[in-house]
Amino acid sequence: MMRKAVIAFAALALGAGAAGWLGHPAPATAQGGGTLEVEVKYNGAPVIEKLKVNKDTQKCGTEAVVEKVAVGPTKGLKNAVVSVPTAKGPARAAKAVLDQQGCKFVPHVVAMMPGEIDIKNSDDILHNIHTYSTANPPINKAQPKFKKVMTEKFEKPEVIKVTCDVHSWMLGWIVVVPTPFFGVTGDEGVVKLDNVPAGKHTVEVWHEVLGKQTREVEVKPGQVTRVSLELKK
């Protein structure tokens, strides 16, 4: 009788193998991620400011060109940050970098997860980093020519304006996002994000002049989901 009970219990356990051992459900098989391709358009005219330079002209030139709204040949919007704040994943290994070249912030817009960023001075002249933020402590630090790299930390998601107190025309942006799925558009206005977790998500687009727009999407495993957004003034 005891032997029959043991056999019956073993058969029951094996039959419920997919459901787990002793009533604990087995973890469901995780679905693979998909690719999200986001196109950002702008049908208006570019907004370009040209400012006279009267300091450190040997490094900065005599005129500064500030592209506040840069539009590519196919109406793609440049320097827009695309992110998927609802998608979670491991942090990116590469550290964010913001350089100063020719008295310009390069890139003009840098996106990053909360963490450290290297701020470089490739100009071999004095700069002064000044950030404008509320969620993160603001920075106001001189960066002399011998200090080639300053490592700073931004721990909370936020859009941060960056200027140089030595060269008033210099303008850049650091956008801290709560997800590893992000990118900044180039001339074509497109960001391609791989391995986005399958499911419904919110895509967020931010631009320094044209503001923010969101779109609900569904990412399917192993497939490419394409989204097109148009920002307007």
C-alpha cells in the first residue's frame, strides 16, 4: 500500500513538472525582445542662430553657429532624444561623454542613464561648465586647459541645460532617462533600438525647442515595430 502511494505521488509530481514541484509554479518562458525604429519629422524651417565671437578666436573662430532646430534632407529632425521609459533592462556599459571642441559642446545633445558622465576639454583653453537642473545638484566649475576630463554624476532623470560661463554662446543639453533604451536622432531623424522587451510601451521624444511628444506602441518579439512622429511648434 505504501509503495502504491509513493508511485502515485511520483507520477503526480512528474505530470505536473511544467507547473513546478510541490505546488510552486515554474517560471514562464520569457519572450524575446523586438526592434523599435522611431522616425522623428519636422516640416518647418530650420532655426539657426549666428553669433559674433569676440573671445579666444584662435580656438573659437569669429562666428558661432547654433543649430537650435536642425532638419535633414528628408525632413528628419536632428538632436531629438528618443526613449522608452517603460522598458527596463541592464544599464549600458559605455559611459556618456560630452566634449568641448571649437568652443562647441559635442555632441550638442547627449542622452544617458543615471550615472557618471565624462566632460572633456579638447580646446586647450579655459572653459567653465554650468548646468541648470532641479532634480540633480547643479554644476558650476572651471575647467582649465590642463584639466582634460571632469567626471560628474547625475543620478535622477531630468533634462539639463549646459552652458559655459567663459563663452556665452556655448549651449548643450544632457538628457538623463530612466531606461537603457534610448538614442539621439541624426540627420535622418531616426533612432533604432534593439532588444526592446516585448509588450506595450510608451515612446517619448524630446527636443530643446519643439518640446515633448509621446506615442503608445506594442513591441512584438522578433519583429521590427516602426513609429513615425512629427513635432510641431
